[in-house]
Amino acid sequence: MKAIKIFFRKKKEQSIIVCILITGLLAVSSCSGFLDIEPKANVSDESTIVDRASLNTALRGVYRTLADYYGNYTRLGFVPSGNVVYQVFNNTAELNFLPEDADFGSTWSAIYRTINAANHIIEKAPGITDVNLSEADKNTALGEAHFIRALAYFDLARAFGGVPLKLTPTTDAVIDGKIPRSSLADTYAQVLTDLEAAENLLPANVTVNRIRATRHSVWALRARYHLYNKQWGDAIKYATDVINLNANYELLAPFSVWFKNNVVQTRESIFELAFSAQNPNSSLRTTMTLLSKGGEYRFRPTDDVVNFLLNPSTGGGRVAFLDSEVQGGVTQYAGSLYYRSPATDPIYVLRIAEQYLIRAEAKAQLGGTELQGAIHDLNAVRNRAALLGTDAVTQEEVLAAILEERRFEFLWEAHRYYDLTRTGKLKEEIERLKPNLTITNRHYFFPIPIGEIVLGNGIIEPNPDY
């Protein structure tokens, strides 16, 4: 297969030296301003987390590094989903994952910067003796750091497989590069360990906060974790815990109301990443937006997706996910989830619709008397999108219908590629959409970046078939 690089514009090589990002400003009490201050990079953390103010500053830095990686991580999942065309080189049908592709390397490095930033808090916060820092506030900060580290390792695991588990802070790139890869099972085990720690540390009496980690966001991520690990009962339990919080999170109708018209912190959202004019969401908003609206129009939905959404019987209210304009007599379609100017669109990490579909899938997997419950949850998501209830009846039909529903419900949130790999459907689905393409085992995980393999000098093994 012809070796060509895919995805998007190459960035400058990012530093391997890992450091915690801090804003350099004292903590602010307002949650709405929590992420509005731009963090400063490359500041030594050896003596920074020493009191309440510096702890809050460091915590803002962890959220900012998380936001920095999540846009690029989302884009990595677009093209191999079969839903999106990357237009710049017109070569994405190849899906030729290359270890030397800078986009894999930069995303990997950005995730580990987030992990390292969380590690600094996890290691240093327990030793803070500031009289202005209560034990409850210290535990909350620790819980948030554990949640973010869990999310980062979860994203690494489903994208790259087993990865090096770096659980202590470091600024030594050479030592950092000598940690071998753990197995996929051990990587997922670390995710669960962090989620359990976060749940124990975060306050039991939750005030809804969609841009900060809470027990609710821990439960939502646990539901996703258990789904990926085929632990159906636990997936149902944690999804139900969140769904039952209907005073805080609910499916909204009509479909577009949860993200259109500059809505702020929709009730659909359980956990999202906030951006501002100072820290814009340019990695998604700019690359997906039509040229006439100030974007680069690098990504567009496939013709198959456009036709599906434009058909009222299949697209329903989700047609709101499309933006369009006519150029030279030809209609160009783009995604519309990220549309604001300046690019202050949030990235939705955990939404209530996912919890319904997680519970539906887990119940369908159990089958028997649970199958009707699966259909009920699936129809709840369909009905709010102005679609009729599913005509799926058998266990196999219901599971297929849920997978298809996830395809369009999370069209611009890039769950599709990971849904296809975790269910073993990648080859079947991508070859159906692109008959000229042959999917092999190598496509089920992204390549370990070449920089990590070289730095490890044989310690970091590549994924199979790379």
C-alpha cells in the first residue's frame, strides 16, 4: 500500500520534555472563569505546588492540557470511522497509518503531558500544609486529577493498545522513555484504579459542574469503561446512576437545541472541555468549518453520511449536524457541531445520550428479559432525534441498530472508529463503505509513534504489523 501520510496539517515537532502547565496566576473562585487564563509552558514544577493558590493554578493547567490534547485526539478518530473525508491530500481512502506521522506523535505527547500534569498534583497535593486549604478541597483536587489521568489512559488504551504507565511526575525525557509498555489489560486496570480513587475523593454531595470532574462524570466514564471491557452489569449500573439524575442531565428536543444558538453548558452535557477567546477550540472549529465562514474546510462528511442525514426518515433532527453552502452550483457540506466565532465551542466528552446507548448495548448483550429495556433506551435517543422507534427485534438486530445509532448520534465526537474496533466490526464496515480498501489487524490500533520507539531504544515495542 502506497505510503502516504493522512489526516491533517503537520505541526512543529513538540518537545518531549514533560512539564506541568501553569497559568502563573492565583486561583479564582468562579467556575466560569476557571479555564479562561492561558497557562504558561515549560515552568519547573519542583517547588510550585506548595499551597492552596499554587494547587489551584496547577489544576487549571491540568484541565488546559486535557483540552489541548482532546481536539487532536478527536480528529484522529474521524477518517478511519468511514464517516469523514479529509480533503487536503485526497488520499484518505488508503488509511495508511504511519508511525512517523507527526499527528500520532504529537497527540501521544500531548496526552502524556496531561498525565504528567496530573501526576504532579497526585504526588504533591497530599503534602500541602496550607491552613487555607481544607482537607475537603485537597481531596477534590486529587479526585479531579485522578479522573483526568483515568480519561487520558482510557483514550490511550482504546487508540494505541497497552501503553507505558507513567504514574509519577518527571522532567527527564530519557528516563521517561525507558518505561516499557504495559499490556492492554493492565492499562485498563490503571484506568479503573484511578476512577475508583476519584470516586472516593470527590464530594458525595455533587453540585452540577459540567466543566469540572465530579462524581457524576466519574460514573459516566465508568459506564463507558465497563462497556469497552464487556462488563455488562457494571455498565448498566453506572449508566443508570447517571440517567436517574434527570434533574441534572436529560435528552433535549428538538435535537439541535443542545448545541445550537450558542447554548451554554447544555443539560445534555455531563462533562465538557471549555474554551475561550484566549484559548480557542481551533483544532476542531477551524478545520471543520466552511471557507466562507472562516474555516479551513479540511474535514467533510462522506456522501453516504450526507444522504443519510438529509433523508428525514433516517436523519431526523440530526440533519442539524450539517452545514452547507453552494459554490459554483455545487452544494458543499460541512459539520456544524463546532461553529462559533471566535472558536469558543466546547468539546463534549461525556453526554447523557451516550449513557442511554451504553445501557441499551449492555442490556442487549445480556439478552433475554433485558432486550426490551435495550429497545426502550434506544428509542429514547431516536425519538428525541425525531425518528420513529426501531424495528429491530432480535438480539443481533438490536445490537446492530444501537451501533448504527451511535454512528450518527456521535458523528462529530469521533466514537465511531473505537466502536468498530471494540466490537470487531471495523473490517466489515469500512470495506462495505470503501470496497477498494483492505482492512488488516494493523488498523485496529494506531501505530506507536516512531519517536517513542527510537527514544526507548528497543524497550517500547511497536504494535503488530508495523
